[in-house]
Amino acid sequence: MRLRHDTTGGSRIRGGRLAAVGVATAVVAFSGVMAVHAQSTSRSRAAISRPAISRRAPASSPAVVTSSVTAAEAPTVSCSGPDGAGYWEVGSDGGVFTFGTSGFYGSTGGVRLNKPVVGIAPSVDGRGYFLVAADGGVFAFGDGPFRGSTGGITLDKPVVGMAATVDGQGYWLVASDGGVFTFGDGSFYGSLGDIHLDAPIVGMAATKDGRGYWLVASDGGVFTFGDAPFYGSLGDIHLNKPIVGISATRNGNGYVLTAADGGVFNFGASHFYGSTGNVHLVQPVVGVAGTFPGNGYTLSASDGGIFNFGDSTFCGSTGGVKLNAPVVGMAFF
């Protein structure tokens, strides 16, 4: 597998119930990297026209927290076969852990990185994935095409997450100041790069048709761009722990926010299936991913522990394995 980490291309836009506690033997799939291509291209900064924010969720927007909704029972699927479930976890060193039907297509676990990896996104058919580092370096594996990165550009703030486009031919990166970077066929719909935020951005999710995206801040503030609807936020609610991630529903009519303690907050048509908000966790939750059918979600902790709700199937974790670096994100396919 060839690891591609180029730094060409891309413009700087400033911008309740615990279903399963994941402690199982991990499928640790680190393999050698056959070739590493690193290119550094010097670029002068061009003046960029910044589209206005189409809709910004104010910090005082009322939140719709469905903690009182009864968790729906949803059937789970197996971790094998053509219709089986699977997911990936990624460590800050770029090590990739595969579970269930998710394949291993490479990692940066044996490569010295300039900055730690902060997120992972699946390719359009699940036969590959993208890793993104805090400097905006992008690493593409399997059939995930490399469309550019900010690895050779000085950023005002570190990149904290990414989302792939609907057809898998592009992606967005988001920095903690809300700056958005577009590559491939990922269109720019706005950013927060020039706006003072009460709390840093920690994640993003794309809409179903790829014509918009949501950004979420650590205080639960939600910011919408393009055709992404606003369904509510936590900007005016005191949280026990900061928000760490966002996952959109399969049909795009809602989203789920998760906090570091595993608290889950649902908005729009997103259903509540449970959380770890009242459970003592060994390590904090770092990410959330919805299932393919859309009737559940999975939480991932920094020790690799996996928590499944709704139709999310437990296919293993690294919860009982000593890791070289903490898990920083997960992706479900």
C-alpha cells in the first residue's frame, strides 16, 4: 500500500444504558509502508473571497436535548458477511485498528509524523479511508483518493477533523478556529475563520447531498453552512464535559453530539438510543459515528473502548490492549 502525503493543492480559508463495554482482543493491523512520498511546495498566499455564513447557530439558541426519549430497540447485525458491520479506530500516531468487516488498507503507525493524526473518514464504498493530521496533512489509503492537503501551509490553528464528499472524490478539513479547507469536489460553503468563537470547533459532518456541512464547538454550539439545516445546539446549556464530536443521521434530517463523558444529545429526527453519561469511563470518549442503516451510533474512547447503541454492533475494541498512542477518532461503514 502506498502512502501519499503530498502538500500540494488546497486554498487556505481562514477562517443510560451501556449496551456493550468494549474490552476485547484487538485486531491490530499495522503494516509496513512500502513507499512514502512527501512533497513540500512553497505557495504564496492569495487573497481569498470568503462567502458569508448562511446560517450561524447562536450560542443562545434553544437546544433540544432528547434525554427523556425512550431508547428504541433496534436489531443488530453480525460482524461478518457481505452485509456485516465494521468500523475503524485511529490513534494519534496514525495506527489503524480494524474490526468486523472493515478492511485494513494501511496506516502511518510506523512513520514519523510532523503532527499527530486527529481524525479518520471512510471512502465512499468503505474500501479505503483518509487520515488527517493536526497540520492538515492528509493520508489516503485503499481507494480513498488524495486530493490535496495543508501539510505545507502554516495554519493559524490546528486542524481538528474532516469529512469526505458524497462521491468520495474530495473532502473538507476544519480547524479549531472554524476555518474550512476544501479539496477535490468539496465545495466551500462558508467558515468561521474570521469570527470570534466562545469555544473551539472540535468536529464537522457533511450533509447527505454534500452541499453543506455542520461544525460543532466544544460548548455544543452548532454552525450550519450550505444546505445544512439547524436543528438545535447546546450553546446555552452547562455541560458536565465538553463536546468532542458530531455525527449526522443517514438521511440528513438530524444530528448527534457526544461529550467526553459519553453523554449523547440528539437533534432533529435523530433518535436517542442510550449513552454512557452516567457510567464511569476509564478514558474519555473521543468520537461518535452513526451506523449505516441509521438506527444507532457508536462511541469510541481514547483507550479504544467501544460503546454501541441502537443497531450498532460490537465487533471488538482495543479497550484491553496497551496502545502506543491514544485513539483519537473512529469511522463506521
